[in-house]
Amino acid sequence: MSDSDDRVVSRCRTFGAALVTDSLAGFQSSFVKALFDQETKSTLTTQPAFAVYRNTVIGGCVDALQANFPSVARLVGTEWFRAAAATFVRAQPPRDGRLLMYGETFADFIAGFEPARDLPYLADVARLDRLWIEAHVAEDATAVDSAWLASLLPAQLGALRLRPHPAARWCLFDDLPIYSIWASNRLGMETHDEIVWQGEGALLTRSVDVVGWQALDFSGGAFLDACAEGCLLAEAAGAALGVQPDVDVAAVLSRLLSAGALICPSSNQERPA
């Protein structure tokens, strides 16, 4: 066989492989569409076992959402939650093989879900469930050593830049006690104390492999926001005072340190002489 013949054969093989790849990709796309869109009609959907497979897949996705958003499920009940989750699954199938990460937009879905219109707190409760997952899977880092921080001179302290821990997640809610609602339902607790219906914040952190959470006031949220923007510690303190002029900044910093919510950038980790 001549060199030209070899080139022709090689090209044919490449073309054939491309056809197979395109055909496989097309089949996979059609298969996924048929799984999640019940209006889709094709030769696939006429197969006797396809409906069973579809129900199994959708049921598995709903199970994942129920596991990922336990506080929401407890608030609305299993039947309501699974019906809402099935609607979400058909509209937004998983795009990540790790079902722990499924539901990134579930809170936004609930916010626009008509049956949830009379539950104004539900979408934000879902957001905190999602932040729990983000804190759980975030990378590790060493929290600030409070003893080292206490050894700094005032000028050194003010010029320091602290950053939020990679696993730290926080959110502030202006009008509703989202944290109180979420925390009690996350733990499956019955709340006997009357909830004060006012705005509040939440801070989630992770020490080693355990996610913890606590209430966060607005000055603490402003402090963390400033740290996340790369501000100096003195500037972060100013941000906290801007939100609450009479706040004890030292107490705010102490609470954040105790929660393990702050780290030192590598350029600032050397202890002072």
C-alpha cells in the first residue's frame, strides 16, 4: 500500500471515529433529555423499562436534595418537599457526579416557587443549608493563633490583614430570624422559646471535619466582609463600628477567633520579633 493510500485509510478511520463520537454524544444527550423531560417522545421512551429507569433516576436526585436540604424538608414536610424537589430536578438536572453538590440553585428555585409564596423564610433557610455544604467541602487552613495575635503591638495589629477561613460562610438577613429558624430545624429541635421576628445573621465554620454554626450580628458581618476584601484589621474594625458605633470591636474579633473564622495570609504569618 502506498503512502497516499495509508493517508486515505487514516483519514477514513479518523472520520469514522468522529462519527461514532458524534453519534454517542447525540444519543447521550437524547437519553438525558428523555429522562428529565416527560414531554419528550422518542424510541427510548417507548421502551417498557424506560419509565422505571426514569423514576429511579429522578427519585435518586430527589433523595439527594432531601439529604442536602434537611432543614427545608423538616419545615415543609416530606411530601411537600419531595414534590417541589421533583419539579426542580426536571427543570435543573444534576451536572456534577457528586450529588452532595447538587442543588446550588435550589434556594433561588424556592424563592420563585409559587407554592412557597406564603413561606417567606424558606428560600433563605435553603441558602443556609447550602452554605453548610460549602463549609463542609472547603479546603483546610490553619486558623489564626489568638495567643500570637495578642502578642502584637497595637501598631502591628492595626496593620495586619486577616482573611476569612476558606470554610467560613456567613450571611446577614435584614428582616427575618432566618438563623434561629434554620438552626433549630437543622438539629431537629422543637423551639419552645418564642422566636423574635427581627433580622439576624449566621456564621458557619469548620474545625477539622466538623461544621459548626453560630449567630452573627451585623457588626461581625461587616468585619468579615472587610476582611474578605483584603482590608487592614484597623479598617475592618472601622467597618464594624460603621454598622454599630457602640460595638466592642475586641469582643467581635474574639468571637470570630473562637469560631476559627479567620486566617493569616502567608505574608503575615511571621511572629513579630
